[in-house]
Amino acid sequence: MSDDDGVFERIKKRPLPEFNDTDSGIIEGILEDGFLNVALNDSNQFGPHAMIILLGVVASVTGLILLLGMKFF
């Protein structure tokens, strides 16, 4: 038998990105590697948390812009 047993990958996997595991808490871990770097590049294990925070910030800014647009225009 061959090593791959006739199974082949159609889409080649890309190499895993650099990942820094940290023992600090969520806030310290996000601030340690930079907020946008953690949120967009998953540089440590708090990437999903930072992405949710970024989502809340973007949604709040968008809501504020729409509210001001409806009030004044």
C-alpha cells in the first residue's frame, strides 16, 4: 500500500501563521501584540475576542453615523 492510500488533496494547505501563545489575560493579551494585529491576523489565542470587540466598535460607529445622518439630513 502507498502512503496516501489513493487520497489526495485538491486544495493544498497553506503553512500555519506565526502564533504567540500568551499566559496573560484577555486585555493584556490583546494589548501585548496590538489590537488590530490580534483581531485581523490572529497573532495569539485572543483573536476571536478581539474580532468581536472590533465588530462592536465598527457597528457602533456605523450606527452613530446613520443616526446623525437621519437627524440632520
